[in-house]
Amino acid sequence: MQKVSTQQGFTLIELIIVIVLLGILAVTAAPKFLNLQDDARDSVLEGIAGSLESASSIIYGKALVQDQAGATGTVVLDASTSVTTVFGYPNAEVATNITNVVDYDTTEYATALITADPDSILVYYTGFGDYQNTPPTATTAACSVVYTNSTAAGERPQITVNTCVQ
């Protein structure tokens, strides 16, 4: 003899339990996806660091061709633009050197010279913290890229990314 089932679907209790479990999962997973802006800014900073690396290599090549790879020099890019160099790489002590060789959104990102370390310059996100009113001054400032001059012939400049996500 076969048993006939009279159940036609899910009960209201089963549906409520599933909805509650999905809600709990959503609440625990949501914080991971809410911090996407800082991750995007970190990616932009990584891009700026890569651009600085490429630009400094190109400037170094031009410095070699123009015989300007000594302790100090000036590389002519075009009729109206030149870059001062340290051992053939862009000099961090002159902020326009960075803006002349790297293209980034100057409405969102800015440069700041570091008074405690004159051989370094920051490229930082102006919307982070209070940076719009007070530019960062430390090489460890969050949400920034630090470019530090070459210290000897044949030595590349140091480029460090300080992330926005803390």
C-alpha cells in the first residue's frame, strides 16, 4: 500500500527561517563590500606608483642620451618642459618634476614636499581625512605615494605606496 503525501509546498515557518538566515548572511557579508572606495583609491595609488616608476625610467634614459646622468642635471623633454634630475632620475625636491612626468587627476590628488625629508615627495588623495585642509607631511602618511630620490649612480629612486585601508 502506498502512502499518499498531502504536503503541497513549504510551510510559512520554513520560509521565514530561510529569509532570516539569508538576512544574517547579508549582514555579515555587507561590511566587506562597503569599503570599496578605499580599495579603489589604493588601486589608483598603485597606478600612480607604476606611472612614477615608468616615468623615472624614461627620464633616466633621456638623461643618459643628453649626458645628464650625474649627481645633478636637467633633462629637456620638449621645447617648454624640462626636469631637474638626481643621478638621472627626477628630483623630488621640485614638485613640478612629478607633475611634468606623471599624468594624474590633479583635482583629486596633489603633491606635497616633506620638510623632514627633502629628498622625498608625496602624491596624496586630497579627500582622505583632513588632507584637503592640511596636506600630509610624513613619509608614512596614509593614502599616499612616496617618491624618494636616487641616492647614488645606478640606484633607482624608491617608490612606496601607503594604503588608504588601515
